[in-house]
Amino acid sequence: LNLQPLSLSTLCATVSGRLAHQFAEKGVTLIHQIPDDLPKIQADEDRLNQVLTNLIGNALHYTPREGQVTIRAGRQGKDVWVSVEDDGIGIPAEALPHLFDRFYRVDKSRSRAGGGSGIGLTIARHFVEAHGGRIWAESAGLGKGSKFTFVLPIFSLHNL
């Protein structure tokens, strides 16, 4: 990892801006609820860019036209958190514990042409954990959307 002080607010805006055209094309609304004054984190910008691109891209993929994806962030104690929440197809409860497993796919019948390879969330988990953080998914079930959240420690000179 190439660790440097990083603004999550700026990174979220950059990734969202890069995906804005795809959201507009599909007719899905992208909402930001990210404070500008979040504390910086000690992070590898390229790796977290991949994490956010994966989470936001997945949310777009699994959200139908006229749906919405909301990116939120905030501070909790000595950590900052980011969540990507959608009102898309949702995730069955039995699949939640396996989402970050390598090659796991909720819909086993989906071909690779219709979806990814099943490693995006595994990579996201490894990158978040390499930064000393954690990542998880929540869903109330099929048809009820999903929420992916990761937490990272706030940058401090003591972290160096």
C-alpha cells in the first residue's frame, strides 16, 4: 500500500463523478450525503478508489431504472465510515455471510457475461482490511435493497 493522508469526501466525489454518466444513462439517481469536514485517513488512494468503484458500480448494476443509490459517510469515534445503499434487488439472508468469499455469486445461474467474476467484493474486503478496517453487507431481503459499509481508522501521526 502507498499510504498517504486522504480525504474520503474528495475520493467519493471523484468516483461518483466518474460513474455519473452511467447512472444518468440507466436512469438511477445518485445521492451524496458526505460531510466535507470528515477527518482524513491514512490510505492508498488507488486501492480505496477500487473499493468505492466496486461498491458503487455493484449498487448501480443491481438497482432498477428510477431507483436510487445513496453514498453516506461520517465519523464514529476514531474511525470514519462510508456506506453505499441502494433500493435494488436486495440479497437473501443466507447469502450475506458469503458475499465476500472468492468467486461467490448469489445467482449461480448468471453467466459471466451477465455479471462479474465473483472477486470484486473479495478484493474490496482485502483492501479494506489491509488498511486496518472492516467491511460488511446488510439487506432486509430480496426486493428490499442492500447496504455495504466499510470503516477505516482516522489519520493520526501516531498511525505512522
